[in-house]
Amino acid sequence: MGMRGARRDIRGAAAGAVLAFACAARPADAQILPQPAQLEMRSGAGFEIGASTAIAVTSSDAAALRIGRDLTEWIRRSTGLKLTASPATPANRIDLSLDPARKTLGIEGYELTVDAQRVALTAAAPAGLFYGVQTIRQMLPPWSEYEAVLFLEPRKVTLPSVAITDAPRFAWRGAMLDVARHFFVPDDVKRYIDLIALHKMNRLHLHLADDQGWRIEIKKWPDLTAKGGRTEVGGTPGGFYTQQQYKDLVAYAEERFVTIVPEIDMPGHTNAALSSYPALNCDGKAPPPFTGTDVGFSSLCVDKDITYRFVEDVVKEIAALSPAPYFHIGGDEVKTLKPEQYRMFVERVQGIVVKHGRQMLGWDEIAAAELHPSSVVQHWRPDAAKAELARAPRLILSPADRAYLDMKYDAGTPIGLNWAAMIPVRAAYEWDPATIVPGAPPSAVLGVEAPVWSETTATIRDVEFMAFPRLAAIAEIAWSPQERRSWEEFRVRLGAQAPRWTALGINFHRAPDVPWK
Ligand code: NGO
């Protein structure tokens, strides 16, 4: 009895606190992040979600129905109400409709109108419905994120009157997680997928192999994980994903419209593979496992045929785990090869990747090679030769002095690196992808990606601390039109995310340049 009473008190106090927040005047556009392409706040009462509100999905598409169920659940958490699925009247309803004829919305765009009678969300494809529902989610009270709240009696929630037409600026809105320096279990990765999807990001690049660990099961080369998967930075136990776990991650991500992009870094950053298989070394001798943080010392033996059989087996097995059309070969920081050896390796591996039906991605060093039209250069070195990058067939932008979320915020940040820069939130936000590589044709720029390298992030809580709030800045750069972005407005909207992020349990950094709620 004492226990139960105590629990109710705590719950009551918490609900009271968030309710007070909800009563403060806050326009809907103070909540939505990334900023929609077009948003008009309208006068008028808004839409009150109550016991007789119905929700309807006009589509038989399985993804659309699932998105409708997700929205029903977020509304249940906000109000205590389980909405009925088939509306009896034309009024007081939330309509989600999939209309392939609305081609101008694109695959990821949506239109959302809210007035006193109705909420109408329309998209041409399920991804657009998903993003529209993320927008509605950000207009619900923050406690909709907090599953444990039980309502003793239902609460009404009012969505403000708005008209939104929205679609992303870039097709590639990525986050990268280095699971090699420190390993993160599948549940951690799923949580990260949830958090990036809420911010309308659609790629999760997994850095699956480096000097310190090999993280994906390859059936033909079992020692990669049996030996190479054991370690991580600092000497703590590593880990790896079985092929089944990887497939499960791919499916989980796909339900949230996130594509997982696998990276096996080569020919450098390969000590874990080299120490597992002596034959991959030019001298046939396996080096010991490595748990430090130096870079640039390792390389596959680019003159041996077995190296290319190895690469082909790896590409083939990973490609079979996922329909995603991408394979990232790393290609960064090779200090032990001559430039012609490096170029030959990249071109030969590119042939293997293309043969297996995948588009090759690589860090910006690969721009020195002869690239296939489908290949993608991921820019990272602030001082990389821009003229060479401008000739790349396609580009993703991760300039380390803006988009590397493993860089410290400022000198006081307890973890993180600083080799490229200290990156306060404002610096992570205030840049335009269009100006990073002068001379690159706009159509070549696929988008933006924010990596978290994990030399200093040992747990997913550490990752969250470095990623939030800056990941939200990168998400907005990737989604919102440049002319709709300003730091002064963004920082207020960013600060308004605090109650939602708190309800989600995100370990975000309360950066001093943001007015946190
Ligand atoms: C570099 C390096 C990585 C480091 C990272 C740390 C690239 C592409 N290679 O980025 O191995 O982990 O910096 O910030």
C-alpha cells in the first residue's frame, strides 16, 4: 500500500509539471524540428482531440496502416484516449491519406492542415506520411514520448491550426555511428534509429570495422568476429552483430524509413582483420589486436589476390543481408601505401562493389581514383583538395569541423576529440551545404551526414551527449530550405525540444548557447 501510494504521488507530480509546461503559450512552429518548408499558422481554435475523435487511414498499404497505428499510440500516450479507427461523421476526425497522384509532394513530402473540424495529412508515398506523423508528434505534448504515464482520467489535447506543405531539401540525411572503436548492442542502435527518425533523418551509416574491432559476422571468414570482434578501444570486451541481428536492424530501420549503410573500412583501418587472418598481411604474419586510438598504421596487402577474394566475400555476404543499394569501403587515412597502389586498390574494389549491384561510397581520399558514375565521395577533411572533390560523381558532406559530432562542444566538454575543431551548436548549425565544395554541381550533392566516431564514447549515453543537440542542427540543415533557417530562430525552437527529449530519456548536452525550456 505504502509503495503504491508513493508511486502515485511521484506520477502526479511529474504529470503536473508537464501540464504546467503545456499551458504556457507556445505556437506550433516553436515545436517542429526540422523546420518545415512551408508553414502557416492560422487563427482559429485548433483541433481538440477528445473521446469522440476518430482516426482514419485511407489506404490499404501496410506501411500506411502501421504509421496510423503509431499515431494512435502517440495520441493515446498524450490523452489517455484510444481513438476509434473508422469515423462515423465527416467532422472531428484525423485523416491520413496516401494519394500517389500528389506527385509534387515527392516520395518524402507531405501536406498537413489542422483546423477545428479536421486534421488532414496527405502524402504521395508512405515515407511522406511517416514524416507528417513525426510533425504531428512534435505538436503533441512532450509526455506523449513517455510510455510509463498512466492517465487516471483522459486529457484533452489541442493541436494548433496550421497549414504545412513540407518536403526535404536533400535526399541523404544521414547519421553515422562508429560501432568499431566501441561496440553498441542492437538495442542501442535501435534507439539511435528511433531518435534520428524523429528528426526526419533517413540514413544510418554503420562503421562496422576498424583497427580495434570487426563487428559483423562473415560466414566464410569466421575469425573476423571470433578473434577480431573481441576487442575495442581501452581493452574492454567488444562484440559483433550476427547476420540475423544485422537483418533485424535493417528491418527495424526500414519501418522508420531509415536505410542502413554498411561500411567496411579498407585498405587501412584493418588491424582487426589483419590480426584475425595472417594471410591478409604481406609478410603473412598476424599483428596483435589493437586497442589504442592511433590511425593510419594498418593496410590490407593490396598486391595479393587473396585480399580481393576476401573483399568480394565480405561485399557479397553483406549485400545479401539488405536490399540497400550502398556499400561503403572507407578508404581513409592510408599512410603505408604509395598513391598508385591506393588508387589501384580503390578501383579494383569498386569493380567488386558494382558487380554486386551496389553503389560504392568512400571517404574523400577516394576522389583520387577513377570513379564510376554511381560512386559517392564522403567529404570529411576540412583541408581536402576542393577542386578534386568538385569533380566527384556524387558527394555527401560531413565536414569534420562542422558535422563531426565526436568533436568537443568547447574546452569544457568532458569527452570527445578536438583535432578538427571545437564545435558549439551554432557552428554545427550555421553552414550551407551548397558552399562547402565550390564548383560541385548542385545535383551532385546528395546531402549531409553527421558521424559520431567512438574513440571516447564508450556507451550510448556518451553518444547521445555528443549527438544531442547537434544532431538536430544537422537534421535541419539536411531537411529545411536554406532561406528558412536562422540561428536566432532555431536556437529557441531547439530549446523547446528539451521537455520532449527529457521524456525520451535522451542524455542531451544543455549547451550554453541554447535557451533550454
Ligand atoms: C577521422 C578518421 C577516423 C577517426 C575520426 C575521429 C575519418 C574519415 N577517419 O575521420 O578514423 O575516428 O576522424 O574524429
